[in-house]
Amino acid sequence: MSQDLIKNRDIVIVGQQAWDIQIGSNCKNLAVEFSKYNRVLYVNPPLDRITKIKDKKDPFISKRINVVNKVIRCLTKQFENLWELNPDRTIESVNWIRFRPLFRYLNKRNNIRFASSIKRAMKELDFKNVILFNDNDIFRSFYLKELLSPQVSVYYSRDYMLAVDYWRYHGMQLEPELIEKSDVIVANSIYLANYCKKYNPRSFYVGQGCDLTLFKDDSNLHVPKELEEIKTPIIGYVGAVSTSRLDIDILVHIAREKPEWQVVLVGPADDQFKNSELNVMKNVHFIGHVPESRLPSFIKGFDVCLNPQLLNELTIGNYPRKIDEYLAMGKPVVATLTEAMGTFSEFVYLATSKEEYVRFIGDALSNNSTELIEARKLFASSHTWTNSVAEIYKAINSTV
């Protein structure tokens, strides 16, 4: 057992994603891992007034309204050592306010309301000497270090939030301040760790965990019927088919240069993709949304997997979880070179141009082997939440 392991502590987690979110969540995975040896309070984002009014018929929002109205309890035990808290105070929707002094005043009031709910839950659970873990929540949790008085405050950077319009205007000031005053910064990509180091030298790269239990290539996994009538080789992608994240030009170039290759895109496509040149190319196939449970079967049918990432502020620092999923299936992968992708350089072809994409896909088709397949699987298996949390513990112990 690692000497850096943190045990028998009380950890309060705040962030952007609620416990009942319907997609994969780093924060939830971390919470479960923390709870193996510690007590964890997972705090859902507080309900804001505009959401309360506009989305009151949504069952998830209706549940939170019932908590605020004291119809149902705010604190729910999910697992041994892990509780979910739905805050029982509503906050105001203030992000649209452009006058910064007024925004700061109202945002602090929101923080005080939010903290009051957390304090009551901490008192009920008898939480003491708390580690506060903030998952990229810049505004609502900006003052929680002061309001909750944790023994250690940790800021977790997993996305470059300032690339998103919602966070950009006020976040340009507040996130550097939040990073600077936090005791420890941990980031899931080298790019984000280096960004945080500009404001706090106690910033560490802690890697990324992935739940790869689904992504195993075994004899019980069969190629789906959607791929049976498509010729090979199949060059495939799974994930959101979005122009904010994927480079259409790369995909068009691949399909045009190699008409004998079949490009398969699995995931919901935005309007720009649907109306692009790709939509009329005979060797490009849009599969659309499929349940996560079916993704491994599609990957099994791919000869080469792609991540033709568009380089912008939103994507450049991201850790692409799909790369681990591809590798866990033993597949050769061609992806766009970024600082975050440097971690994968030994096992992934990293392209810097659309021409390199075509060349590397050709190399991947020609040079696959049993040894390479097994090496990819072994590498992916090292990216566990246990290993990532061990790095987080190490970062905390080395600075506090």
C-alpha cells in the first residue's frame, strides 16, 4: 500500500456535475475512489433561479425543487462512506451581469447560500478536518475555502473552462485567483498543469482514470449489424460529431484521397456536419447516436480508430478518454498531436496535418501485430482511477 495513501479523512466534493448526471463523469469516478478509504460528501450544483423557472418540469430539476421546498431530504447515502447532497438553497442567476463589482458581490452571496447547505450536511455527518475538492467550479465555489475553512483546499483542472462563453468574461479574473489561493492544484493533462503553474507552483499532473470494464475485446463481443454491409478497411470514430471539436477538413481529405477506405462516424452529429461535404461522400457513413454499452462492438469492427481533433482553446488541453477506450480494445489509433496527447506518443500515431493522417492510417493498416495489440491494451489498463487518485494523494501530501 502506498505511503501517500490518504485514509480516514472527510472529503467534500463540489463541482459542475450532479451525481445523477447521465453521462460519464470524472468527478463521480474520483468520489467513488476517494470513498474506499475516506468519507465523502458529494455536493451537487445548487439550483439557480432561472433554471428553477424554465426547467421546472424536468424530473431532475423537479427533484431539486422538492429539496428546496423541504418535501424530500437533501442528504442521501449512495454507498458506504459516500453521501450525495442536493443543496436546499436557491442561488441567483448572475453570470449575465457585466459590471464586475456587482457580479462579485452577488456571487459572494450565492457562495454564502451554497456554503450554508454544505455546512448543515457536514454538521449532520460530523465532518471534521475536511479536504475540499473543487472540480473546476469557478463561480459558485470561489469563496468556499474561506466559508468552509477546510484543512486542505484542492482545485481540480480537467478542462480549459475559459474557452467556453459562459465562463470566459468573469472567469478570466476569477479562475487565476482561485488557482492562486488553493492549497493544491491537480490537473488531468500536462497542458492544464502547466497553465495552472502560471498562478500556483503547487500544480501537478495527476493523469486520467478511465473505466475500461466495458471496453474489452473478447469472443462474446460481435461486430454490430450496422457495420456488416460496409466494406473494409473501416476507419472509425466514436463520440460527439461536433464542429467545435472535430476537424471536418481532415475527414474530407481522408475520404477523398482514399475512396477505398470507409469512414464511419458513430455519435450524434451537429448541423454543420450533417450539411457538410461528408454527407454526400459514398465512403462516409454517419451511424448516429448509439448507447454507450454498444460502443465496444463498433470499435471492434474498426480497422483503425481516429480522433481528428480540431485545435482550439476548448480542445487543446483536454485528455481524450476515447483514446484509452480505443487502445483498451487493442486498436491502432491516429490522432491529432497536442501537448495532452504526448502521453500517448509511444502507442498512437500523432498527426500534424491532413496529409499525415492519410499516411499514418496507411502505416497502421500495414503494420499491425499481436504484439502491438497487447501492448496497447496493457498501456490503457494502467490508466485507472486508482492510479490517478494515488497521484492526487501524493500531490496533497507533498505540499500540505
